[in-house]
Amino acid sequence: MLSKDYWRYWAKADTGVEGANKWHPFAYHSLDAAVIAATFWRDSSAVRRTLMAAFDVEEAEIQRLLAWILFFVALHDIGKLHALFQIKAPHILPQIWPDLASTKLIDTSGGHYDHGREGYRLSMAELRGWFKPASRHALKAWSSWLAAVTGHHGEIPDNDDPLPAYAEATILEQDANARRAWIQEAADLFLHPAGLSLEDPPPPCVTEARNLLAGFCSLCDWIGSNVDVFAYAPPALSPNDYLHSRLEQIRRDDILRHFGLIATPLAYQGIPALLKTDEHPRGTQVMIDDLPLVPGLTIVEAPTGSGKTEAALAYAWRLIDAGLAESIVFALPTQATANAMLGRCETFSKSAFGRANLVLAHGHSRLNQAYQRLIEAGSKRTAQGETEAGVQCAAWLASSRKRVFLGQIGVCTVDQVLLSVLPVRHNFVRAFGLHRSVLIVDEVHAYDAYMNGLLIEVLKRQKAVGGSAILLSATLPASIRGKLLESWGHEPVADVANYPAIWNTAALSESDSPLSLPDTERPAQRTIEVSLSKLGGACPDEPLIQRIIDAAESGALVGIVMNTVDDAQQLWIQLHKNAQVPVDLFHARFRLQDRQRIEQRVIEHYGRDAERTQGRILVATQVIEQSLDLDFDWLITQLCPVDLLFQRLGRLHRHSRKRPDDFQVPTCTVLSVETDDYGLHELIYGDARLLWRTEFLLARHKQIHFPAAYREWIEPVYGEAPWDDEPGTVYGKHLAWRDDQSEAEKKAHRLTTMNLSKFRDDEERLTSLTRDGEMSLSVLLTREDGRLLDGEDPDQMDEYTQAETLMLNTVPAPHSWGDRQLAGHVRDEDGRIRLKMHDDGQQRWSSLDGGVCYTTELGLAKAETAGLMDPPTEAPR
């Protein structure tokens, strides 16, 4: 057995591992990965289904497809059969290849030998010596399959020029013989039992199949490299005997469940299982059990607070119960909304899985206390010292962003989903997790043309592998809905008046109309009183400020949404000086540790379960616009496009409860500018026409009637035809904006077609790829001596604690500040601006140049804004 050339080669070597054997043979590690692949295939119907769909293979060919998959997975490390890789462990060479230990090599890789890339290049150069390709199509298929498995370290190779000669002829021949011998061995193990040979062409491997296979192989390699599972073993067993012994071990120990990758779902129990004991299915929830049980795209349009989340989770549960998926990825627009969804998904997981691995994925997820509690629960050990069986490896899943979608439920910001189609290392691992999941995307109306371009590519790839997606929105313009349906290969549907509605591609194949609610479940008519006030800068004047204070002092909870942080800060200062009730401020320009505290306080005082024992005022920005379950008695908001306005109105009289006498009727006051020049508001929202049209309708209506307004207002505002009264300047700006949007969509598409993976998946600034335009600056607030504001010295911390602490003390700031307020300040290696500040003795920190200030109540502010304050004091609680 040991006479075969590949036995001279190691795949894993580590002097620190337990046991006498400090290396693991190449043949054994290759089979370890194949064992995981075979076990996945056996235990996961979703993996089988997606691979069959991606490779377009019928049921009759399923065993042959499996044979090819296992064969190529066993080749994933073929680049390690190379002397330049073997010399990376010189302490091993005297044991297994003494001649190489004493041979001088020419390192033609420049010290950067990449066994994945070189494995692909060598295989393409040598495969005509292994067998005779049947055709050009067969050769192309081999190229795609090899690229997928050899790209398992993050980047799919596309260059087939191998390195120049690096050693004397005997070494080169030894390496080539080893590769040829392993190809034959893998064919004997996996192809021949299925009636295949090397001369048979593998199934065509198109881009979607290649990416799916790359993600699958990466995951198999990760687990196959775990020494706790696959202990280093001396070359004592034949490949066939080793393969079967490992298969028995992995199945006996149920390794995939141990790592949280597989879980048995509980039988679908219907919508009531997801509701509270005193609740009953309502609205779109009553239609879920009638939706087709086939993969597809589903768009749910229903009012804010109508139970769309539970409806989506219930349909996902049905698809999982039917074996059409095995997990859920729930994507939301912001970190705050993702954090808020975590608890709801944890509750859902108990109904659908009993106990499941739940992963929160965004840049600050490790600072979320609820999520850390879940990770710790997954790490607890029994009295016998063994990992508790139910939640075994939540910590393993949470330890890398590359694994964010590999548990049973992933809750994330939409950026994490969009990265699966961008040129980022290991993007195909994210894609693999998505493809075996039901993808749920909330607030799909909230994304610009660039992000929609990326989302459409995500949907196309989800369809290509037989996956499913559910999109949620209260306010979706027909033009956007049409593009989303087209991404799934469905013709745009003529606009209809039905609302709420469910658009399911399988159902639409039989009827061109969406599914409509029964009359008994149509949402109750809801009327909101609206008034438009045209004020300087669209900011409250003194009479309105006094009305706000009077309302709060009479017991009302008043919500105010400003479009910019500067406006919000200035208004908060005015109210804070004059009101005798608590005034809260919530925006994004706080240190993360302060924002987390404020977010929790906002939910506590304005949320569904708030005690409401006194009046209170919340001044906020768009951070409260979506998904947060807040409930105001009166809402004041600056002008924004109509769909976003309706989102804000969803926080007004959201729940049935007792209201102050003067606020029995839901009322919203909309603030706009005094002319048709929307200034900064236009910069924020892009299209001046959307603002003008929204204002035009508000000026002519004293009431908005829901749900009719979702069609009667949104569709005209977003319609392309000019209005008779529309100013020419507004129309001209719209045309320029439309051209910009078209270019942004093209830019997104171009980016998704790039093959070169330039970016590491763990870079903090990675999400900049998912946004069009300049990202905000990250500002680290420090004292003059480099310590943090609370006196901590990050240089005295271990690496993990330091990273976490710096993140907690970082504030986002507008990109424009880089040329003004923050010009000349030093950036650290992570791109953060280190802003040195001094304590002015009044609970306020000011930058040394006097440009900006920071307090825990106001956040980071321009000096002129902070100058409006009296010496700061803690706001009433």
C-alpha cells in the first residue's frame, strides 16, 4: 500500500497536537473532507436538492452526481502534492521524505506557495496525461469542477499557468506521479462504484453550480480539518479501509449535528404555534397554509404591525418541514432592527426546532448581550464534562463571519446577504448557507438602486439552485416589485389595486393576479389626520415646540423624526431646556456603548410594553423608521418620500391602548421647507420629485385613509409620467436622478461579475461594498494621553478585549466631516480617526481644536450645535 507515491506527502502538520503522530497524511485528510461531504449528502435533503438543481441533474442520475462530488472534493488539496508545500513542515520531512529534506529547492512562488491556486494550475496542465478528455465541453467541465474545489480557501482560481520548475527532475517527477496516483485512487474509490471512469465527462458546472460546490467543499474542508474530530493518524490503513472507518465514526458521533449544521425540525404546527395564547391568525397569516409548497419567490405586502414577520416565519417553517430548505436567513436593514428581531427568532426557533443554533450577523453582533447569552448557552457542559447535546456548537458557528448562515436561523443586516454576490473571499460559503435556507428580507422598499441591483443578483442565484425567498414590505412601489419578480424569471404583473397582497411566483404561474385576503381578514380602515407645515429649514418653530411640550406634559408620548442628526440635536436641546418631562434623543452618532443603552431605553419607554405613566418626548432620526415596535400618541416628522412617510406613520397608535384625551385620533404633523428647493433633504433622498409629489398630496388632504393609501398614494408618487402641476426644475432633477440610479444598478451588476476576490471576509470596512457612495467615518474618541474617555488604556488589553473596547468607543460621523471638522486628525491601521479630546469639566468632551464635542446625551456634535446647550445635565429618566 505505502508504495504509492502520495504516501510521502502530509496534509496537516502541527507539533502542538496531542499524541505521538504530529502529521496527517495527504490521503487521509482528502478522505476526511469527502467523508463530511458524503454525510452531508445523506443527512441533508436541502443540500441534495440544491446541488441537483444547480447541476441540473434528474433523480435517475443522483448517484452519479454524488460520485462526481465526492471525487472532486477528494481532490481539493491536490496542490499539496508538491515539494514547495511539503517543505513548510521541515520537521516532518525526515520521517516521510528524507531525500526532500536534504534537497535544495528553488522557491519559484516567492515564499507564497498557494496550494489551492497551484492545485488548479497543475491539474489543468496534467489532466491530459491522466486521461483523454472526451471533448472541449468535458475539458471545460473539469476546469469548473477543479476551480470550485481548489478554491476552498476563499478565491476561485482562473489562471492555469503553473509555476516554473522548482527542483531537479526526480523531485518534479515524484510530485507529478503522486498527483497521478491520487487521481486514480480517487477514481477507484468514488467513480468506479458508480459505473463511471475518468473518461466520462462530469456534469456541466455553470457559475451557480461552481459557486455552490466551492462553498460546500470549503465547509467540508473546515470540518475535515478539525483535529478533535479527525485525529492525526499514521498511514496504517488503505484508503478504502480508512474511508469506511471514518464514515462509521462520523455517523456514529453525529458530527454534523454536533457542529450545529443539521437539526431535525419539528412538524409544522400552523400559525397559532407562533402567536401568544390570546392571539389568533390575522391578515396575511391566514393565507400561509394555502401557499404552494414548492421553491419560489414570495412577496408579502401588508401594513406595518400586521403580523408579516410571523407569516413569513410560518411559511418558511412549512418549506423546511417539506424538506425544501433546512434553515432560515432573516435579513433586515439596520443593526438595530436585526437586534430587535433576534428575540422573536429565538422564540420561533423553539417552536420550529425545539433547540436550534441561532446566529446574529452584523459588525457589532458580538456586543449584543442577548446573542452572547445564546453563545454561552451553547458552550455549557454537562456534569460529565461533555458538551450539552441540544445547542452544541453555537460558539463554533459564531466564531467566524464566514459561518454566519450555517446554523438553523441566521439574523443579519442585509449587507451580510449582499456580500454573497460580491468579489469577497469566501463569498461562496455565505452563498452555500443562503441556498440551503429560506431567505427572508424585511423592508425591501428601504434599499436604493445599487443595493436593489445586488439583491436582484442574490435572488437570481437563489432561484438557480432551487432555493426560496420571502420579501416583506408595507410600501412597495410597483416598479420595484416588477424588478423583483423579473429576477425570478417572472414577467411583470400589471398593477392591481389589491392590498394587502401576496405575490408568489408558483401561484402567479397559474394566475396573473396576486393572492388577496378574504374579506373577513382585510385590515380595518384606519384614518390618520395629517397637517402640512411649511417652516424655515422644515424645523419646528416656537409655537410648535410649545405644542409639543404641552402635549407631553398632558401625558402624551410624542415622537419626532428629523432627517439629519444636526437637526435632531438642535431640536433636542431646545426641548430639553424648556420641557418638564423627559426628552430622549436617539440617532446614530453615539459611541456604540451609548447607542445600545439609548436604544434599550427607547424600547423601554416607547415600546409595546412601556408603562406609559407619564408623557415623554423622543427626538430621533431614521433609526426608528423601520421594524422597531414603538408606539406614539402624536407624530411629527420632516418631509420624506411617501413610502418612508407611511413607515413612520406605522409608529403612530400602533397598538390598542388608552390614550390621553386630546390624542384619541392618530395625528401626524409633517414639516416641509418654504420653497421647492429641498436642500439637504433632497441630498438625503435623492429624488426631488418624490418629495414634491408627497408634499403636493399632503397639502390637498387632511386625512390619509389606510389601507387604500398604500396604492392610491405610493403608485402615483412613484409613477414615471409627469404631473400637470410639476415644476420643470423638479422634473429636470428627477431625470438626472433617474440616470444616476440606472448607472448605480449597472455598477452593482458589474461588481457581481468580477472573479477576483480582492477583499478578506473579515475586514471591518467590508460592508462599504454593499453601499453606493461614501461610507461614514469611524471616529475613536480618546483623551489627550490616548486613553479612552472612561480612562481605560486599550494598549494594556488583550487582542480580543481591545478590539471589542475600541468598537464600543467608536462613533460614526458624516464623510463630509473628513474635510472640515476632522481634517488633519490621525487614522489608525483600521481606518479609524483617533480624535483626541479634553474634559471641559461639565460632563462634556471637546476636541483639542474645538471643532466638535461629545456628551452621552447629545452624541458627537459640531461645536456650534453643542454651544446651544447649557452646562449639560443628565436627562430625566
